[in-house]
Amino acid sequence: MDNFFVPYIGKKPASVCIKGHRLVILSHERDILEEDLDLLGADSVKKVKGAHSEQDQEKLFGKLARQVDGGVVIAPEGVGLRDIIKNLESELPWLQ
């Protein structure tokens, strides 16, 4: 069971909008998110216990996605938030 760290603003997950895509960026590493909370418009990071099965994990991600009306991105280990956002900006297509 993996734990995830989720940026929050108040009681809601914090999201970023990149090329029209609203995304919550999760990480296995708390410090990746805490270093750049301002990039996410977040004021805190909360630990969320991962699920025991892939199906349960999908439910967790689905719940987070519904809370922001968007999607979920899991940050790769050892990659800074600025680099993740920069990569998403170059890779994501514009929504039409």
C-alpha cells in the first residue's frame, strides 16, 4: 500500500490548470510538493493512504478528480514540481 501526498487549499485538493486541463498533482514525496506550494495555489499537504488494490486506488484517484472536476497526475520520484509542470505544459494538447 503506497501513501500519497496531496496538495490542499483549505479542505479541497489544490489543482493547477494547464492548457485547459485541471489537474491535481500527487507525489510519494511530501517535500516535492511542500517546496513549491505556491505553484499549486495550495496552503498545505496532506497524507492520503493508498489503496490495497488497483481498483481501490482508482476509486481514490476518481474521488480526488471529482473534487476538482479534473484529472490526477502522479509525480515521478525525484522530479521537482517545476519540472513536472513544465513537462505537462509541453506535452498536453490544448482542449477544444
